[in-house]
Amino acid sequence: RGDGADQRPLSACTPSLVLIGPGRTGTSSLAVYLASHPEVSLGFGKEHNYGSTGLPGRQPQPDDPKVWSDHVWSYAQQFPEESADIVRLDASPSIAECGEAGVQAALGLSPNAYFVATLRDPISRLLSVFMRLGVDMASTRVLVDPPPTTVEYQVAFHLWALRSFSDSRRSPPLPTTLEYGALSAAVAIKDHLNLSASETLRPDVVEEVTSAVTATADAVSDGYTPACYATTTLAAWMRAVPDRLVVVRSEDLQERRSRLTVVSYLLSLVGKRLTLDAQADALASSFAQGNVRRPSARVRRASLDQASEQQLVPLPSTRRLLQPLFQPCATRLARLLKRSPDSNLWPELYP
């Protein structure tokens, strides 16, 4: 750049493994498992937004030399000078939401990287999104006074998501989690009201909840269905890097044996392997302990997020009502991956 900036070649400061998400599918836990290997580095943080938003408010485009140069330089600063044996890792789930432009930008930055897409049962992922909203809003008093109990609070932030979705529909529709929010929020609110939450909520809140449920039901009956999460972007990645895209079910990261199989395979792609029982034990427990080289604040929070999700179990009625909405999505995704939807992907979506 000619201004005293880092002059290392790009190959010396870009990742060999990129976890592309989408969000709430296990990217944080997988990053920690991989980074527990002594020769895998997350640089100065977990999410470097590789090929995503390198400059505030601007999508980096390879055909814009100034923007692209600044993006590459900014990105390179997120990895320190290290031994040539160190494998660099980036875990930025936002990349999965960048569309074709994000795919091309990522490939331009490091054409030889392996990209890992983590996919999760869409109903569980949806509820995880809402739990995360709850964690982020924990210090905010929403709709309920005095400060909410667990049930009151869940009703409050589901309704908040419904309101946000209604606002977003006034502009061009986007395949965001809020599209799932409109449908699932109504179901979740209805479930919570059935648990006698209405006895502790203000009457005006109950009235708004009832209205929101009715409006959402009308939207569904009019033929509105959620976009199939990740399918469009995943197809773009499969076209761009068919030999360097790895798809992992996040459910396979929850059991020790399958988790070690996944981690061992990903490490082998970049010339590393599990050689000691101690390393295997570290991989089995590192997420709970937050044991990772130079962890970012986001990674350190991961174990807390995981602990909160342990309490999030879909009510049977919630899953039953959402199954027909997400089954077509899962079927299309299974077809894209050339898998049997009812046996190899998410059998719980096929009653």
C-alpha cells in the first residue's frame, strides 16, 4: 500500500479454513474445537468477516481496486506473524448471508481455502435465534412491567420479532431469520399463552399477541412461506468450489464420537491430524472450558450461550405446527446435497 502497512504476501495472512455458517448452527463451537489444536490459529478473534463487510457499510468487490485493496489490507491485520506451520482459521457465519457477491469476494481473497458450511435442523435453529435475541435483550424491559419472568419475557421478545418482521415486509423482502420469526413467533406466543402466561401479562399485551397470531395465520393462508434458509447461498458455493466445500450437520457436533470424526477430517484437509489422546480429550471438552488460543470475547461467551440453549426445548405443539412449513425447505436442501431427507439430514422433520 505504500503507507508503511504490512507488506507480507497475502498467502501468509489469510485462512486455510473458513467456517461460513449460517449463524446459530454451531460455528462458534466448531471454531473452538478446531482452534484447540496447537497449530491452528484464530488470529485476533473468531469472526473476521472474510469476504463479507471488510469496510464499514461497503461490500468489498474484486472489481473495485481501491475498496478491494483496503479490504485485503484490513483483513490481513487480523492475523499476526506466525510460524509457517500455523493454519489460520476464520469463523464468520455472516458470510453465508452475503449471496453471490460474498462468494466471489471470499474466493478472490484466498482461492485455495476450504469452506465449511454448518447446517442445523431449521426448527431448532429458529428457536436458537430467539434464545440469542433473549440473551442480547436481557437488560431491556420489553412490554412487561415489572421486569419479566421467563415466560413473560419470552412472550415479549417473540412479539418484538413479530413487530420487526411486519416492518421489514414494507420494504423488499429479504431471506432473513425474521421471515421465520413471523411464523414461529405466533406459534411460540400461542404455546406460552396456553401455559397461562396471560394471567401475568398486561391486557394490552395479550390483545396485541392475539392480533399478531391472527395476522400471521392470515399471511400463511395467503400462500406466504419462508425462504429455504441457506439453500440459495449453499448452491452458489457448490458451483464455485465443489471440491473445497464441506457440509457439516451441527447435530454431529453434539456427540463426542461424531464430533471428533468431523474435527479430525477438517484438520486433515489442511495437513494436521489428531495424534494424542490428550488432544482428543481437549477437543471433547474445550467448548465447555473455553480453552482456545487467543479467544475473542465472542468465543469466550460461546459456552454461556451453549448453557442457555440447553434449556431451550421445542414444545411438541411448536414442532408439530412448524414441521409442514420447514419440511419442503429440508427436502430441497437434502436434494441439493444428494441425501435422503428422512434418514440422513433431519429425520425429526418427517413424522
